[in-house]
Amino acid sequence: MSASLELALAKRLVSSYVDESEQWKTDHHHAMECWACQEWLQRGIDAFHWLQRAEEVFTQAEFHGIYEMSTADRDAIESLYVAWLAPCDPTEEWVATLAGRGYCPENLNEFRSLCERARRIVADRCEVPGSEPASCADLALEGFVVTARDAEAAATLVSRKQARYVGPLSNHGIVEE
Amino acid sequence: MIAKQFTPEMQSLVSGFECGTEPFAQLMSEWIQGNKAVDSMQRGTRVWLFYTADGSEIIGFGSLGATAWRIPTQNDPPITVSIIPALAVTTRFHGQKPPDGAVTYARMILDFLIFKAVENGWESLVLYVDKRNEAAIRLYRKAGFALLLDSYKGNRKMFLDLSDLIREQDQN
């Protein structure tokens, strides 16, 4: 009697162990896939930061008058942003599959925010056929507020400016009425 | 060339203003002819009309305001800068110089605005330029503007360090 009870218990435990081992394998596989996805996202994040760094070097060089960027330089950087965006949609599909299994890569939010930044950059820099350019004038004073401190700082600067662009305009053939 | 400060009452003078057929040129014509110039002036922008020396013809217009920009990159803190919201030269005077002039009318208008920017006191002058407007980009580059990589809605951002101009002059 006791032996058959023990056998029944053993059967149940073995069966449970075997069944759960299949589930464990699946869970392990899904967890590993989530890790793989996380690593993939990190590759994208790192590539984006390198691209930003390259752009920063160009921009600083131009800003300080060390280097004048060519159209080819600009096009190269723009095309890298476009290229970077290409895997975003398939990656989101992968992320959605993982989410359906209850997994979420830890760096997903960071990756998504970079996707958004890249989309904005591409939208701003690349012409969309048939689209109207934004009015420069409309953009110019967007959100501008001059503080009293700013005005005071400006007044101080004016007082010490003895420059090419301070003095009689008539020297430049311009009469102001 | 004569510079006259533009007021809303002068809008009838620019009803026929035409500075090109490109979309960016048309935007400039609409800017001075419609409400945008007046709206901008209400926010502190000054606008001038420029006439030939005998006052008979309008050459173009220029404007100067102030804004806050992050330069040279979006990672930098915002600073207050002078800005040229709009500048245009009528088609008839594109690439033209005054009879006794050394530089084009466009450059004279730009120089005038740079003068005014220095008077404003901000050490930087910035502007947006349509990326397709190569003639304007050349003009601004010749005046010392740097083309920033950062852009907005198809418009390039350009930057002129006025403090450099001041130092140059001090050394001369």
C-alpha cells in the first residue's frame, strides 16, 4: 500500500519535473532572447552616440573656424542618420514579440528616445518632396524672452565695443533715415 | 543706399515686392507684405526698407531681433543672441552693386544688420537659411558666418561671432 502511494508520488514528481523542464527550457530561451535583444539595442545606442560624437567634432571645428564642412560631409552625416533608422521598425517588432512573453529589455526606453531624436533630425534635415519649407521668420523668435539681466549684460557690452561694425554707417555707403 | 525703419503704415510700399520665385523667396515676400513682419515687430524685431541712393526704388529689406539659441550644438546651454529673422533683395537688384560701390546691395544690407546687431550688444548673430538657398549661404559665409550642422525644418542655422569682429577691429 505504502509502496504504491510512494510510486504515485514519485510519478507525480517526475512528471512535474519533466514538464517543468520543458517550460524552464522555454523560459530560459526567452530570457536569453531578451538578453540578445538588449545587446542589439545597445549596439544601436552605441552607434548613435558615435554618430553624434562625429557630428559634434565637425560642428565644433566649423564653429571655431578650423574646418569648413563640405556638402559631402553633411550628406554623409545625414545619410548615416537615415541608415541608423532603418533597423528601428524590425527591432520594434522583435521587442513586441518579447513583450508578448512578458519580457522587456532594460535599455528599451533609451533606444526609443534615440529613435525619436533620429527621426526628428532626419525630418528636419532631409527634404521631403513636395513639402513646403518652414518660414525662417516664423521660427526666429519662437519662445524668446529677454530678461532684465540679459538687457543689462547687453548694455555693458555695448559700452566697450569699438568695432568695425560700430561707427558711421556712411563709411559703408549707407544713410539711415 | 538709404535705410528707413519700416512701420506697419508703410506696407502699401511693399505690395509689389518680389524677390524670386523659389519657395523660400516667396516666403520672404509674404513675410514683408503680410502680417508676419508686423507680428515680429510686436515681439521686438526691427525692420528696415532699403532704397537706392536717390530714394526712387526699394532694394530690399532686412530685420533684426533677438532670441535664445543653443550654439554650436543642441547640447550647449541657451544664450541670448541677435537674429536676422528675414532679409531679402528684390530680383532686380540680385547680385547688383551701387554705381560707386564695392560690395553688392545684399552685402550692404547684411553689413547694416551686423552694425545694428553690435549696437544691440549680443555677441552673436544668428539666422536661419533655407538649405537650397545657395546664394544666400555664400553671402553669409563671405561675411564670416559659420554654417552649423544643426538645422530646423529644412533650414540651416548660421552663426556669426561678433566678438571676433570686434577684436579684429581693435587690432587694426
